[in-house]
Amino acid sequence: MLVFAWVGVLAATHRRFLFSNLSYGLMAAFLVLHAVGSHYTYSAVPLGAWLQEALGLGRNHYDRAVHFAFGALLAYPVREIVLRVLHVHRVWSYVLPTLVILAVSSSYEIIESWAAQLVAPEVGIAYVGAQGDVWDGQKDMTLAWAGAILAMVVTALRRRQTGREPYRG
């Protein structure tokens, strides 16, 4: 449902704010990863199961990869908003998107824990997909933040190298 809601919001707002092709591509990549995780449930995605077996991991890490991708793929579109709508520049145009990603990721983890407590407290840890890891939420938030930091470092290096914003070609 998140994918359909996101596409609906983008369609409804495209006349007021048109993202760059780069941002639309990054958002599409994230939505595909999210749709795959939702289809199989994150802890049972075949690619994650294959990696779990191949690398001898104790759990399916697909959900962790998607949390990292959340930050890595969505920080740049957030930066476009920060630059073009909020008119924030210089170092803050890199810091603010990472903080937005961290805030959204943290909010998601909190809402997910509340939903688990309200719906079925006895199976809450299974509902959130923690796969037995009591620090799952904190690790997920850290990975989203790390992905955002990586995206902003790459963006800053690219801007420094070319002298212009990546979305401008």
C-alpha cells in the first residue's frame, strides 16, 4: 500500500514540484525493493534467504538492506526539496536530508512498535520482523542514517568534482 500511496502523492504533486529524473529513478528503485519485501515479507525474501545460506548468516538481512537503501536512495530526493523549496544551501543542504531520513526512519520504527503492541502484544517481536534481535529497530535506523550519509558524501564529492548539482546533469 505504501508504494501506491507514494506514487499517488508524486502524481498529485508533480505540477507543483517536479523532481529530477535522477530522483525519480532513485525513488523507483526504493519502491521496487519495498514492493519485493512486502510481497514475500521481509524475513522471507528469496534473495535474502540465499545470502543467508551462502554467507552462513543467522538471519535474512533483506530488511536491513532495504533500510540502508531507504537512506541511500531517498536522501538525494530530500536534498532536492531542501535546495529548491526550502532554499537551504552549503553544508546544511547535506546535513538536513540525513536528519530527515533519520527522523522518518525513527518515526517508522516507533509507529511499527506501537502497532505491534496494539494489534498483538504476544507476537509483537515477530510482527516487526526483528527475527529475534532485540536491537533490530536501532540497527534499522542506523542503517538508514548510514545510507543517507553515504548518499550525501557521494553527492558532495560529485558536486565538488563537476561544480554543479547532480540533478542538473
